[in-house]
Amino acid sequence: MDLHTLKIFQTVARLGSISQAARELQYAQSNITMKIQQLESDLKTTLFYRHNRGTDLTAKGSMLLSYTEKIFHLIEETKSVMNDDQTPSGPLIIGSMETTAAVRLPTLLAKYHKDFPDVDVTLKTGSSEQNIQGVLKYELDGAFVAGPIEHPELIQKEVINEELVLITDTIHPPISSFKDIQTRTLLVFHAGCSYREKLEQWLRQERIVPNKIMEFGTLDAIIGCVAAGLGISMLPQVVVTKHVQDGMLRQHSIPNLYGKVKTVFIYRKDKYIPPSLLKFINMLSDLDG
């Protein structure tokens, strides 16, 4: 088993196809097949299920892929450490929930860019679950997610305590209980969103089945549709304050059990922390709590 063979294995696993891997790596398909067969023979296990549509990893194949990704990450990390002169520079990929990115991060990112112009920051938004997986798979250097997070491979730093509120159009009457809105359509982010999970937890506690749920991919779409009277949603108060002040939305308080969410910044325990990430972590105290 060598690095060249592991790279072939990783490519087949990522693409789910020996023929596609051969095209990407510019090898003959027969060579790819032979390398995979040799690897399976060396490890005395089956790594892929073969079928007409391509390949799927077996349980042992998934384990090997996890180790392979760690091996290649460690190699890249070693190069970075050897070339590191402690000056913040190079790429820095940060994940975030969309609500946090929209309201909490602009000032922080602007200051970071001013102080460390040689760092190329990329901000990727997604659900908490997507961001957690991104950090675990070394795709993100760190991420803002809903906490608390208990994972043996992750470090978390609490940065924000968010207060959640229900939002409706401005003509909606006051809400005294969830039964007042059980016939309304719920507007939510896709599965994996922490605010949606809080809302669904509240629904289960109240033993209420929503009339209809509509999923949206952006914050602006949810706010716009709530303002238009399409339905209701639950979001951090800081996100909707201006819209409430401008007379677009009406907000309603939520019981403390469901109305508080911690936002934490996570990064890997086993990952070398480059100066670019260290400086970013040190600036997190600038975020408003």
C-alpha cells in the first residue's frame, strides 16, 4: 500500500466510478481496476461494491477512506508547518450558519481582512450539520455552528448567545401559545438547521403536527415570504430586529426552553492551527454576545 495507490482509491471513492476516476487521473481503466484489486488483496478485504452504476464503499472501504483523508491531510499539514514563518497568509476557509454570516460576521471579517490582507478568506454557509461535517472532513478550517457540540475530535469556543423569536406578518394577532399558529404554514431552512430543530422540538413537546412545512435555502427568502403572509418562522432576534423596526415583520417571544441557542466556533483538535486561523480565533471575542 503506497500513497499513489491510496490516491487512486480516494478518487474512485469520491467519484463512485472506476471509469470516471480513470478519466480524471488520466490512467487506463484497466490500471485503475488492477490497483484497486491489489489494494483489496493486500488488505484482505473488499473495499467496493461493484454494480452497473459504478461503485459504493463497503464498511471497510469507508474506514480506509477516513484514514486516507487523514494521511493526505497530515502530509499537507507537514508541508505547511515546515514552510510556516508565523505570518498569517494563504487560504482560510470558514463555515457558518447563514444567519450568523448575515448579521454577526461582516464587521469581524472586514477587520480581519484589514489586519491580515495576505490571508485569502472563504466563507461557506450551510446548516450546523453541514458545517460540522465540513470541519471533520478537513474541508473547513473552522465553523460557526449551534452548540453545544460534544465530539471527541472537535474543540468548541462559545462566541454568541442568540435569542430566538417567532416572526409573522404585521397583521398577525399576538401569540399566547403554539396552538394559536398550528394552522399556519411553517417556513424553515433545510434539515440540519439548528433553529428548525428547536422549532420541531417545541412542536413535539406541544404534541402539534404542523399544517404544512415549506423549506427555503436563504434567509432573505424566509423573511420576505413571512412578511408577505405566507407563513411563520423562528429565527434569531438579531436577524429580524431591523425588519421589525421597519414595520415589515412582527416578532413574538418564545419560552426560554426553546428560545435560547448558543453559537460556537469549532475546529479540529488534531489539526495544526496556522497563524491565519489562530488570529481569527483570537478575534472572536469581538463578536457581540
